Amino acid sequence: MPISRALGRIADFWASRKVTLRFTADFRIASFSLPLIKRLLADTADGETYRCSIAEWPFNERPPLHVHRGVVSTLRVDGPLQAAGKTYLPLGGLIEAPFVTAHLDPVETQRLDCRVQEAIEQTIADWICEHRLHDRPRARREIDRAKADRAARAVIDRWVAEHSSKPEAGNTSGLSVSSSHDCCSGKTSGSLCRACRNRPNHD
């Protein structure tokens, strides 16, 4: 019996009980997958978040390499990657937007994926410049989860308090853009960021 059907029956009759699942896998694959499986099965907010992040996998015929999400539009880049001379190409892609569902061939998908990645890179570079992140000490990638979560919750609570006491108007992000960027002051080399390019009366 397929495991999905078995789990469905278990859920119908013993929704509140725990079950034991057994898998057989190649050692190399198992050693990589076991930490992921443990995170997916955790009955916590973290586990729910991990499960939600891959909830679409069973509905896709191909495994996704990337899923780029806009406000209302999505680009899915499908794998597995295919050897194409000296490079690799995806098997295809899918655009879903209002009144549009379009399948892309490997070359179209690669071109659009590159354009989306370039836009993401430019947006991140703009943010770094706007908020003068180059002026800050470089942080470690790792975080103290308990301490970082408490700090994040404090920021969220403060944001809620600030915005619940005043009507919504204009930008509610609470983040301001620096009026002077290093790229405009000559401190860094390279092209101007988008924020600087859009400033009026820029030299």
C-alpha cells in the first residue's frame, strides 16, 4: 500500500496518536536526509514551517530547482539539471500569474531565471547601500537561536504597538533610507545604486 494512503487511513482513525515510519535508503542519501526528515516531522512551529516550505512538492511533476515568488506571480524552475555542452540547463519552467499559466522550455527558463536572479541581486545591493550595511561590522552567519528569537519578537511587538496607535498612511515599514550613500560620496567604486540613480538633481 502506498505510504500516502496508509498515512491517510491512520489520520482518519488515530488523528491524535503517533506512528512509526520506517525507510530504507542508500547510506549516503540517508546520512544527508535524516536531519531533514527529523526537522520535517517535528511537531513544533519550526516543523510546520519546514513542511509548509515544501508543501507544493507532491503536486509538481518535476522537482523544483528554484521558486521565485512575486506578489501575485511565480516562476518555478524545474530540475533535474541537464548537461548542455559546457553548462547545465533546467528541464523547463512554469510561470503562474493573473490570467497566465505558461510552460517554458529549458532555454527560456534559463534566460528568465537569470533575469530574475539579476533583479534580486540588484535589489539586495540597493538595500545594502540604502541602509549603509558596509559601515557595520560583518556579522557571523550563525545565530544564538533563543537570543535572536527574543530580539525578533521584541521588534515585532514594538512594530505592532507603533502601528496600532496610528492610522495606516504611506510607508509603514518603519525603515528609513539613508540620505547619503557611499556609492554617491566616492567611498566605493562601481555603479550607482537604484536609490541614488533615482534621487533628483544627482550629479
